[in-house]
Amino acid sequence: MLRIENLHAGYADLEVLHGVDLEVNEGEIVALIGANGAGKTTTLRAISGVIPVSSGSITFEGSSIDSWRSSKIVAEGVVQVPEARKLFADMSVRENLRLGAYRRGRSEMDATFDEVFELFPRLQERASQIAGTLSGGEQQMLAIGRALMTKPRFLMLDEPSLGLAPKLVADIFDVVRNIGKNGVTVMLVEQNAVRALELSDRGYVLENGVVALHGTGDELLGNDRVREAYLGL
């Protein structure tokens, strides 16, 4: 579904990715783990078209998207939930969700509202509440819900458990699992490497802007190098 080959990208004169190769098959949940600064978020931003690609290629369902505008990439079904949520804090929960479906008709939007509220009943309870007054967990639910309003086919989640209490972390990972079961392909960037790999079909380990290891979730969980460096075991 998504293939990255020899990807080089970064910010201004700073190259962060030095030839990344990875692929995600339709229906998979794939984890991208690594230390801070390894290039995980940069990879997602390159896929999303937020930062330019210096060289290499990104293809989605056979189409080269590495030179596309972000709006065209989203329209194709490739959607990112950014780190730190990036909500419209002065707008209501419903207004934030509606913005996620701005390209879609009213009847489609209403149907998707029902789907998001079924996944996140708390958001339905808070529909008229200002987003900036929500708890951290509720804001993360809203960020994911807004992305789902686009009806994505390929969903990228950047640190969805960051700053959440353990109970809410478990809830968020349950939601990611359910999203995958509903047919959405998922790429998950997550510091909680154990939970991410337990959830994922496959994973990649980024180190200093290159893929150092890859394998199934179980293989990486059992890898001594991964266990020592990223799992604290």
C-alpha cells in the first residue's frame, strides 16, 4: 500500500533521514520506534507532504506522492494525527470534528459523526464543549476522531499515548486496535515501544535517520538489541 525507498528528507540544511526504506501493506498496523531524534516524526511529515523530500521516493497504491501537496495527499486517504494533537482550542468538539470532514457532503459527514461517537462516546457527551477545556485524554480522542472524519485509508498516529495516564494509554491502544480491525491501515509512531510492538503486525526501528532493524512485532519484542535499547529489559 505504502512504499518508501531511499528517502532523504529534513529541515532546511539539516538532513534527518538518510536513506529510509520501509513498506506498509494494506490492513496492517506497523510500528515505527526509536529514540528521540531518530527521524520518526520526520518520516510521517515527509509522507504527509509537510516537509519536502530531498531524494528517494514515496508511493501510495502505486502512485508517487512525494511531490504532492498535503491537501492532495489527504484527499487520497493518507491522514496524520500529529504529536501534541494540534486542535483548534477555541472551537467546540463538534466544530473540530466537522473540520476533519470539510471535503465531504452533509449526509456523509453525519454518518461519520455517528461512527466517531460510537468509537468515542465521551466526545458525544462533550460535543458542545470547547476543545481547549478537555482533559489530555479527551483531546487525544478528539484528534483521532477528527482524522477519522476524513474516512482515511492510511492513518498515521504520532505519539498518541504521550502524556496520558496509564488507564488512558490502554484505552487509546484499544482504539487503535479497533481502527485496524475496521479496515484502516495504520502506521504508529510511539515511545511506548512494548505496547506498540504488541499491537503491531510489523515494526521498524529507526536509528539516526536510517532503518536499523525490522521484523514482526513479536520478532522485535524478542530481539536482544531492541529489548535492551528500547524496552528497558
